[in-house]
Amino acid sequence: MTVYAAMRDGVLATESDDGEWRTTEGLVEHRIECLDAAAEHAFCGTFESGLHRTIDGRSWERVGAESLPDAVTAVRVSPHDPREVWVGTEPSRLFKSPDAGKTWRELPALTSLPSADEWSFPPRPSTHHVRWIELDPTDPERVYVGIEAGALLVSEDGGETWTDRPEGSRRDNHALATHPDAPGRVYSAAGDGYAESTDGGLAWEHPQEGLEHRYVWSVAVDPGDPDTVLVAAASGANSAHRVGESYVYRKRGGGEDAAWRRIGDEYDSGAGLPTGQGTYRYVLSAGREAGEFWALSNTGLFRTADAGDSWERVGVAWPDRFDDATARGLAVVGE
């Protein structure tokens, strides 16, 4: 098993096949924005030096320097073909590679959508970016893109055309998730709340009961149960990114009436996972087995095997500078 954990200024590649964790740190002092991985390789987007790739977890090389902008803000490896890689940038543009990053093609329809004139990222209001790309595991032509901030976009033809802002979708989508056992199901963690779709992203519901913190940053779904969902949330952007106050919630069961319950050290379940003051926004990832989730923040890397009832801090080498850094990406590959 290999876990890639991206923080603001470095990526940890952590391997274990015998219960012992071996950690390599890479891309030190780069401004990390995003990360995704498959068994064959991992990709990391930076704000100042484009996209980087590793095939061994130890050495990284820049790819696509002639084709991609310097600010890569989203990356996704296709679940259908690990050679197919998608990249989003700032300002918002979308690119696709069929050969693991050797060549790239832009998908220009994204920039001419009706809502594009309204896209704006509050800290840099004159621009915006692709924050998330989600590729449907049951349909290789269906693509979901979150623009920060301004729109959710859905394509049914591999990014050639788009449905702009489908009914009920959030405007400030930070992360999206899908599940191979739930065709058409999409989960959204957004600054303006949580949302779910059951029809491929064309209409959305907003199950909010019990979700006391509505600035939602990350979402992950139980590999064994598409109705068990974890999110990381805060009371607002300042709490999530600057003050450091993050909470984790779990929802079991589908539909509008399913209630969220807060988990973490201070609550009835979630022992071993620090939350609240001093914890910057968690990035969550589903694991490989039913009930397995991973969580990354400035407090460390954590794993649960029981859908969040209990957590353990993974014993990886943890640089001191990560203690006050924000998490930027998390990917788990292998068995």
C-alpha cells in the first residue's frame, strides 16, 4: 500500500507492506495545490511550477510544461484508464492527457459557458480556478467539475459539452465524490453546504440535518457502502483556512432525512481523531476496504477501519513545519 499525503509545501509518499511505514518527502518548498494517484504513478499540481509526476514515490519530474499553465489547481487520474489524466488550472481551463502526461489537449468548451462571467475566487476576485475534477467510475464519458467559485459543471460526452449549473447544485464546490456501486450518485462538499445527486449531477438534494458547520471542504464515501459518507467542515472560510477549526461528520442512510453526526475525540464516536481548535481543514479519502477512511490535516495522518468509530494516527515521519500547514491532497493506492 502507498499513501500520498500532500501538504502546503511538500508531499509525503508513505509505503507499507509489512506493517512498517517508510516515508519519502518530495516537492519541498513548492506551493502544493492538488494530488491524485493510481498504482502506476502519482501527479501533484503546484501553483507556481505546473504539474509533477512520480512513478516511484521518491523522485518527481515536471510534465506538460509546454502545454499546461503554471497554476495547476486540480488533477484526476481516470478510474477507467490510469494513463488518462485530467488537469484544471487557474484561471479556469481544463486539459486532458491520454498518455500519462506526455501530451495534452485543452477542452475549450469549459471557458465559454454562460456562467463563466460570474466566476470569481474571493481572495483573488479577478480570477477563479478549477478546484475539483471527478470522473464517473461507471461511465467514462461523464465528468463533473467544480469551479471555485461559481459553478458545478456536468459533461456527458467527455468534456466536449457541459450542463452549466444544474438544478440545485452548489456554487462553491471544493470536492466531489462518486461510488462504483452507486451509478449516477454524486456527493458535493461545498462552501455553501453539502449536496447529493442521484441522477448523474443533473438535479441535487441538500441533506443538512445535524450538519452544524456548513462550510464543507472534503468528502469521502465508504468503499463498502455508498450511504455512509464522511465530510470535513468548519463554520466558515476563515475558520477552515486561517484560524484552524475543523470538524468531521458522518451520515448513514440516503435521502433528505438522513442526519449527520459529529465524530472525533470530543464526541461519542471517532476517538483518536483530533478536531476543533488547532485543526486546519481535513482532507478525507476512502480507503480500499469496507469501512476504511483516511484523514489528513496539520495534526497528522489518520486511518479508521470502522467507518470513523475509532481512528489511529499513522506512524509516518512528520516534518515539524507541517504542524501549522494546510492539507492539499490525499490518495491511497495498492492493497
